[in-house]
Amino acid sequence: MEFDGTFGLADVTTEEVWLALSDPVMIKNALPGCQFLVEVDNPDDVDFDALEEAAAEEEDPATLPEADPEEVAERGLAQGGHYAALVQVGVGSVKPRFETVVTIDRREFPEMDASGQGSASDSSFEMDSGMTLVETDDGVDVEWWTEADVFGRVAQMGQRVINPVANRVVGRFFKQVQKELSDVGDESSGLRDRISSYI
């Protein structure tokens, strides 16, 4: 299955969007159904139960604009890094919880590519995805794409059911990112300058 699209974010810079979309905390907060998103050393040996328990006990650090841009940059997604996530998504009558591992294959401003796989009790997927940030007159367009192979119960529902769910999740994700970033431009211009210095 192939998905792609463009989502426009108003009144932001490419540097701000890049930093936000490189922040595992921002991504976790914006992605519907995401319980955690953390870096792991070995993608083949992830204890999702322990990570879920730890995530429930920890408080998320601040994101932009409250967070220090240097701290956000330090915890940002790294090329070659592996990240584990637990994501629950409602597809038709089922709500699988996907234990997911994603690898950042390429990260060169303003483009990023990733690959990953996830599994639930009766479904699984493999995917490749990427994004490019394009500056516009009133903000930034995020051009994104995903190629996914879906297996099991979710796959049996077909693309006619899966497409609207994928579009809804992506739309909610970017709307939340826009909301999180809306205050960055309202802060002092010094914050924008500091963000630019970390790209």
C-alpha cells in the first residue's frame, strides 16, 4: 500500500518544523494512540512491556516552545538510530496495539527517511517512509510518503478501510504539531534564532 500527501504548517520556519519532527517527545505527543517512543540499542531485543511500564511512570519533558532548543536537538532522532513505539490504532472494528521498531535511515535537513516494522496479536506491517520540508510563502509544506505492506486481520480489511484511517491519523498528527508550534513564533525572535542554530 502506498500513502502520500502534503500538509501545510502556517507561520513556522523549516528549522522549527525540522526540530519538532526530529523530537521523539513531540512525535509521541502528536501521534494518536502512541504510548511511547524511545531510542533502543538493539532493535531485535525490545522489551515492550518494560518500556510501557517505564513510560507510565515518567513525565514527558517539555517540547517547543517551552523546551530549550538545545535539549530538543540533543534528544532528536539520529541517523542510524533505532526507536521503539507502542501505538494503538482503530481500524474498522479492531484496535490493534502495534509493537513497532523504526530505524532512521537518512536524516539530512530538510529530508528524512525511515523504515520499520510492527506487530500486534493478529496483524503486522513493514514500512518505508520519508518526508521533505519545503518553505512556502506562509510557512512550511511537509511532503510525506509511506509504502507499507500490511499482513493479518488488518490487511484483510483492504485499502478501502485502511486509507481513511491512515489519512485521519496523519491529519490529526500534523494538526497537533501545528498547535504545538503555534506559540514558537509568538515567543521572542531570540527563540527562532536559537532554533536555527541547531540545524
